[in-house]
Amino acid sequence: MLKKKGLSFTLAIGMVMLLAVSGGLVGEAAARQSKTVSIQESATMKVTEKNEKTRETIARGSSKGTFDGSVQMQVRVINGSKLAAHFVTKTSGGSFTGEGTGRYSVSGSILRFFGTVNVTGGTGVYVTARGHGIDIEGVMNRVSERMTMTLNGKLSF
């Protein structure tokens, strides 16, 4: 009889441990489930670097909206109306990166651009960040080298 009770006790302890471990795994899986948010960001930046040879410009500044933080954007002119962009946004929870393409037009000292970007990854809480077809548009004053832009779309992380 002792052996049966001992075996039952051992099975009971084993089942409790299994439930505890599986409960922890379920909790971890739930913690990793992504959420999708609508983003509406406005950024104000200043050109900090220009390379005429590679046709690249880097601007840095801050963003306000869904994710307040700092932003760095690298823009490369592809041809007379098309450009490519890469950006990094840093927030208190981590950072996310993205890239995209767009069109631009110039009128006097004002350069206007619009297009779409994709968020391709990140760090911290944004390590799984993904977003596709996020609208971007902005204006750069080529004399003062100040830039404003907005991002609108959906981001999952």
C-alpha cells in the first residue's frame, strides 16, 4: 500500500510540476503575442551630414506622436524624382528600423517627398517590429536644412 501511495504522490507531484511548467510556457507565449497599433508620428529634423558623391543626406531630430523619441533618417537620391530612405527611431522601450522608397519634387528651396516605408525590426520591446506600406511624407527646406515629416500606418510588435 505504501508503494501505491508513494507512486500516486510521485505522479501527483509530477503532474503539478508539468502544469507549472506548461503554465509558464503558455504565459511566455502570451507575452510574445504581437500587438498592432496605428502609428501617427511627426518628426522634426535637421540635416547633419551630406555626401554629394553618394547623393546621401542624414538628418537627425525628434518625433512626437504614438512613439515619442529620437529619429535618424538617411536619404539617398536614386534619380531626378525618386529616393530611398532608411530610418531608426529610438524610444524609451527600444528602437525600430525601417526603409522605403518615395518620390520627390523641388520648387525653389523646398523639397517635398512622399512614399511608403516598411519597418523591418527593432530592439527592446520592438525586437519583432514589423510594418508594411506605412505612408511617409515630408518637406525639407534646402536653405535652412530643416525637415519635417509624418508617418501614418500600422505597426506590429
